[in-house]
Amino acid sequence: MTLIFLMLLGVVITVYTPQFAFFKWGAGLAIQAMVAYVLIGLVFMSLREEWLMVTSLFCAAILALFLKFNTSSQANQIPEAYGPKLGVGIFELAEGVTIDRVISQLNLLKPEIVGLQKITSSDKIEIAKKLSFQYPFYASLNDSAASMIFLSKVPFLSIDTIIWNKNKALVCCIKSSKINDKLLLYNVLSPSLGKSQDYQEQKVFYNRLAHRARQTKENVLFMGNLNEVPWSAEILELRRLMGLTDCRRDFYPALPNLLERPKDHMFNSQHLNCTEFHEIRDVTGLHLGLYANFQKVNTSQRN
């Protein structure tokens, strides 16, 4: 009975997560927990422990349903239509991700818009030397520890910053011929949270971001590391406030980090279709960033 109680308790904590760092970290491993429940269920089946097997598989099914209904509402990729497409990438230089690795990926993918996070002064020098011809337009939010920047092949119409304690956002507007319209870009970085006060500050910050988006009628692309997984209550509330759809189609933890969590995100507004989405990894399996292609929604698609 103790094992059954503990297995059920793990599911309850994942679905109804308390606002404490340890529980939030555990809930972020919902995919790994679901797979573990299936494997444990198979072990109990081989040991002929029927109640433990049924409980394990039941827990796996509950987590599968939880993830299904608390991630993107458009999990199926929209087919690419005839016409131009806008490529966008977001990369965070942390945990072994170097600017040289990012630059090599940019040379392969050739996105029109690039968001970079946790950029140091030496990184800026490398960007200026190796990417200024490819991306002549540059916007930055400077920080004493690390900066955030946007690189673009088209000029910025406006550049703004939103800062609330340790939460930071670089907000830029462009007009792209690829979608024949204006586009509001968010490059957002939120810290890891530990105290209930941190969550209140994050909530205020998200409300400010949503207010900024509601002030304009432009299409919105939102990207960055929010230190929360897609199925967390905070991300679901942010998407609801801003009316955005998650571009992520799937997530597979990979070696060398099987406890990896999808903390970086890319969201789009309803007038854009995400026709292609990729998690970018190097040959060692290290997560580098996200890349997606977008097209403007036409009238026939919306009907």
C-alpha cells in the first residue's frame, strides 16, 4: 500500500504542483516520470504484482493525458503553403553552449531573425566579426552579467525593454516582406524561481508583457528561456493572457542529460502559422536552441 500511495502522490504533485522549487523541478520531469511509470509497471507485471502494475500504468496514463491537454492546442504541424516563409531562431549561451557553436548553426539554418540570450562582451565581438554582414541590424538589452540581443536582416521599427526585478524582455518591431506585415518580437529571460514572492513578481512581469502586446495589432512572436516547462500553470497563464500558441511539437530528453526539461519556448499569435519547428542540438546531444518557420495565415486557412 505504501508504494501505491507514493506513486499516486507523485502524479498528484505533478498535476497540482505546490509553489516550491523542489516540487516545480519534479513536475518539470513529467515526461521522464511517465516513461518511468510504464517501465516500473512492466517490472511489476513480470513479478506478478497486479495491483502495483495496474497503479503504475494508471499513473502513466494520467500523466499522458495531463501532458496532452496542457501543451500546445495545435500540436500537429500545419502544412507549408506556397509562398515565402520567415525563419526564426532563439539560442541561450549557457551550460556549454558557445557562440561558435551557435554561429555554425546560423550558417546552416540562415534564419531571418535571431534571438540570443546571456551574451557576454567577448561574444559580442565574435558576433560583430562573423555575423554583421549577414545580420546588419542589431538590438540589445545590456546587463552587467549578460545581455540579450536580436539580430535581423531587416531594420527595426522600434526597440523597447521591459524589466521587472530579474525578469527581462527585449521587445522589437519589424516589417518583414516574408509575411508582408509588421511583427512584434519578444526576447524574454526569466530566472529560476524558489520563493512564493518570486512567483508573484513573475506574474506581474507576465501581465506587463501581455499589456504591451494588447497595445498593438501586430503579429507576435514570443521566444526565450522562462525556466518553466510548457505544461506549467505559469506558462499556460502567460499564453492565455497573450493569446499565443506554443510552437513546440514534441520534446525528447537526450543524452548526456536525461533529466533535461524544455525551459525555452517559442510562441506565435493566431495570424501566423508555424509550419516547421526544430530543437537544435549538436552531435553530442547538447541542446543549443530552437528554430521555426512561419507563414502568414490567409483567409481560406482561417475559415
